[in-house]
Amino acid sequence: MQHEPPRMISDDSVLFVTLDSCRFDSFVAAYAPAAKSVSALYEAQAPSHFTYGSHAAMFVGFTPGVAALRKRFVNPKLGRLFRLAAAGHPGLSEPGFVVAGADIPDGFRNAGHHTIGSAAMGWFDPATAVSATLRDGFDTFQFEQHAGRQVAWIEEQIAASTAADHFVFLNVGETHVPYHFEGADWPAADNPCTPFQAVDRRADCQHRQRLACEYVDRQIAPLIARFAHATILLCGDHGDAWGEDGLWEHGISCPATLTVPLLIRYRGTPVEAVPD
């Protein structure tokens, strides 16, 4: 039995992946060859310290950035990867994509892209009214906590589409507390990172989030390969505190919750750490 080859996507297509709650140091330590093939790895500052705030900012073009680096897309103040037309400062260099709409996904939809979204975190849950702000720009949307099922669903949406241009957003949750994933050898109910905890479980947090990164990398590898000739933005939306200054988890503004991994490939070319 012959299988149909994967549907081709255009160079104008975009894959936007957020590793929810992923700390920069966890990503560095992880064996994640697919994700790390996207581009050079940047130690970036997220636009917020919790899921909703960060995604709301990113969905209007304020993606994580490195303020000290004069590099287009890596420093959104210099030049944004995504920009809403007539919204905010345009930056000092040409944006990667300029779209017009209520937010970035809606803008890509207005530009003719098939917009596909899949997210794991509760802020995206269709059962909550607030999630509409993050979901309304997508033609099709899935709320799902399992990265493998998310990727399979996205592939199905692409295969069923007649469009060549796609904007695909994927928010994965295995890197979020309690850092559990299918096949993990610890119980899902055991959360090593809770607010105000008195027990130091940093070692458990480090170990589990690193392995969660590695698990997610295996799941998303086919999507990264599919979009390698297009544009890929892969980042953490925020991090977690693991006892720094007595702080745990996220939803608080501190270096641990704001420092995230950032990788960018623009129209097939990795954005590397060299001057423009």
C-alpha cells in the first residue's frame, strides 16, 4: 500500500512553537537535536512571566529577545519577526512579516495563510471565555495536553488543507510543571515545583524538565523537518523559579521566570549570532 507524500508547504509558511515554562538552562542541558537544528541558541528575555501574558504579547509581535544584541528578529526592538501593520513602533529594520489583523494569527489568516493552532495550557482551553483572545485568529484550533497527539493533529490539518501557505502554532505542555510526559518513571501527581514550598527539590526540577525537553524534541522533530525551508520560531514563553531568592514556579517577575531559549529560522536560513 502506497502512502501519499507529505503535502508541500510554501517558503512563506511559519511554524511557531512555544515550550511552556521552559528555562534556558534546561534547554541547554537537553539532548534536543531537532529543536537545536533550527538556529543558534539565544538566551532571551520573555515578554511576561506567565503563559497568557507572554502569548498575548507574542501574538502582537513582541517575541522573546536579547536587548544587548543588535540582531534583527533576535532583538525585536531592532526588527521584529512578526509585526502588526500600524501597531507599535516599527523597529529600525525591516520586519520579517507584516500582517494586518486583530493579532498575528489573524493577520496571517487575512493574508491567505491557513492558520492552525494547538495548545496544551489552560489559558487556551475553549471552555474558558478568556481563551478566545488567544484562539480567535486560527482557522482550526485544538486544545490537547499530549505533544504527540498535537503533532499528529497538525499534520492531519496540513494534509487536509488545499493551501500552500500555513501559519502553525504549537504550545506544548510537558515542559510545564509537574514536568511529566508519557513514559516518565515518576508519578504525574508528584510536582517538584510549587509556590512557597519549603523543600528544596531543584535537582528533581532540573532532571525532569530536561527529560521533558528531550521528549518534546522527539515529538516535534517531524514538524521542524517539514518547515526547515520556511520560517520557524521556537522559544520558551517563560521559565520557572527553582528556589532562587526563595522563589518557586512562575507568575512572578524575576530572572528565572523571564530567561528563556530562543531559536529562529527565517525563510530557511538560520538566524545566527553575527552582525547584520
